Amino acid sequence: MLSLVTVKATGGDYATAMYNIDADPVLRHVALVAENGAIETAGMRNHGSIPTNRSQPDLKDVSIRVFRNPGAAGMVYGLNNAEESYVKLQNVSIMTSYGDTNYGIYNSGNSVINIVDSRINVIYGQIAYGIRTAGRPSIVDHVEIKVTGASSVTGIDSISQDMVIRNLYLDVSGEENVTGISTTARQEWYDSVVKVSTGIDPVTTIGIFNVVGNLTLNRFDIQVNRGSAEGINNLDS
């Protein structure tokens, strides 16, 4: 277990505050800081090899801060979860800034996140995501996400699997192609607010983009301001 610890990584090609391979660390009252990796900058990277040997970090009362200098290239991740990773987050604050592509949380392979009572703030980047997941079904409950960016901005991109969303507050703004939530799977979401905005009128702004999915919304407030505004866009759904 790590408790009352600060970990900081700066510079080099890959600046990563914590890298877990087939490991199950427990973090309590920990700060992870990463700055200015030339290729990639990440607060935490997780990699599990096989289903019976996952990487399963457990984070509670944790702060993750990932920074790049404005105008600098490179990828930015608050959390980068690959293959067989299962990550639990409670009262976790994630803030990432700048880079070519900026992710609060990125899931690939069979990765899963269970995030509750937490905050994600993604500050700029040519392409910016609050959460992008191509992993297995994940849970987002009582989470506040704010994303600002430039050419392509998405609050949550759920590519291939179901995601449980409850009590989400999502605020997304940008200059081109601004989307609150993009989904391609069967979803049933509850008690949430999605705000999407731009300061440039020709830009396409979409609250929820539902592609070949089966979407059920319960007690949802979707607000889309300016641009070519679309509250919900259903494509082959």
C-alpha cells in the first residue's frame, strides 16, 4: 500500500508517475504527477497479461496531474489501461493538460474502470477525451467530467461495450466536432446532465451520438449550445 505519498516523473521520452504490470497496488491519499514526456506523459499506466493475472489498482483519495507545455506534441493520459486491467477509483481527481491527444482515462483491450465520486478535468489538446473506452463494461457513478479542446472534443467515447452511467455531470466545449457522449453499444443511463457548447457557430455540436446502439435514457438533461446543434443523433440505431 502507498499512503500519504507524492510521486513525480518529468521529461524523457515517456514520463509516467506509476506503471503497473500484473500488479495490484492500493493507493490512499496519494498524488501522482507527470510532466513533459516527449512521446507520452501519463499519471498511471496499467497492463494486465491474462484474465487470471490482471493489473488491479485500487485508488481512493488520489490526485493525478499530467501536464505538457502549451504547443508541445505528444500523447497525454491521466490513466492508460491496457489489456487485462481492472481499475477501481473512488474520490479521485484527474487533471490533464495539452498535448496532441489528451485523455483523462483511456481503456483498451479488456480493461475495466469502476469510477465513483470523482472528477476529471481535461484541459485542451488538439484531440481531447474525458473517457475513451474500448474495453469491457465499465461503471461511471457520481462523476463530474469537464473537457475543453480544439479540433475534436468528446466527453465520453464508449466504442464497443456497455457502460453504466449514473449521476454524471458532463461539460464539453471546443472549436470543432464537439460531442458529449459517443456510443456504439447497448446502453441504459440514469440521472445525468450533459452540456455541449462551442464559441464558433459553424461547428457541429452533438449531445449524444448513438451509432448502431440500443440507447435508453432515464431522467437525462441534454443541453447543446451554438454551432450546428443536435441534442441526440441516432445513426442506424
